[in-house]
Amino acid sequence: MDQLEDKLLLMGKRIESQSTEELLHPDQQSHPEWGGADTRITSDFFFEPTDWHNRHELLVRTIHAKPLTWLFMELRDVFNPWLDTSNKYGFYGSLAKAALQHLATNQPETNDARPLLRAVLGAAFRQLETLRSEGELTADGWIILHERDSEGRQKRTDIETGEECS
């Protein structure tokens, strides 16, 4: 886990030292914007999900979709040994939620992607703390209610516990 922390710290250094336009993952050649584990990152502010599956994804609309996708892919790679079908939705959901919370409190978006990337990297460090304390990433609830509040914000509630999911 110390190696994992070192890799997260290295990502933070890259965020601070490189132009965010230089932050590209090799997989972005075929998938320029993230989509997976019920999360989608897009620079298309007019994108509206049409089918049931896509309407339930956490949708992060940002002008910084490419560097944010880079970060999601990098985090996927470094957390890979601990990610599986039981926890990937919670893991990526927590990253998307951190991005959405940052974006909600920082409008209009600035031209600098770094604050957004820092917020998401902070969520990754919280996942690392969970991994250290629990020995694994937290499993997702099996029954999730997907809703939107009166302002259109997405919300996920675990039906069994009634608690909001990350």
C-alpha cells in the first residue's frame, strides 16, 4: 500500500508540474472520455442519456473531461489489484461524486483543471485510507435507488440501509 500511496503522490506532482493538456492516458486514443462503472465524464454539455442504463450513470459534465478522464484511468490502473465487481461502482462513484461536488461549488468553471483534479485525487486518498483500515475497498450495496433531487442533482440511496451511497 505504500507503493500505492507513492503512485498517488506522483500523480499529484504530475498534476502540479505538467500542463493538463499533456495528461493523456494511452487508452484515451480509443476512449477520450471516461465511461464505466455507472459513471460518465463528458465535455458535451448537451448530452442527454436516452436509455435506462445511461440515465442511471453519475454524469460529470466538465470542460476538463480529458484531464479528468486521464485521472480516472490512472486511478483505475493503480487501484486495479483491489478493484472488482463488488466495489468498482462505489470506487468510481466516489471519484465522480468528488468531481460533482467540486464543480457544484466552483461555477463558472475556471480554465485551470488542477483544482478539479485535486478534489478527485483527494477522494482517491480517502479510498486508500479505507483500504489501509479495512484491508479492502468497501463493497457496494446490491440494491441502489437512483434518483434526482428537485434541482436535477443525482442521488443514489442504498435501499437496504436508506443511506446515501458515495
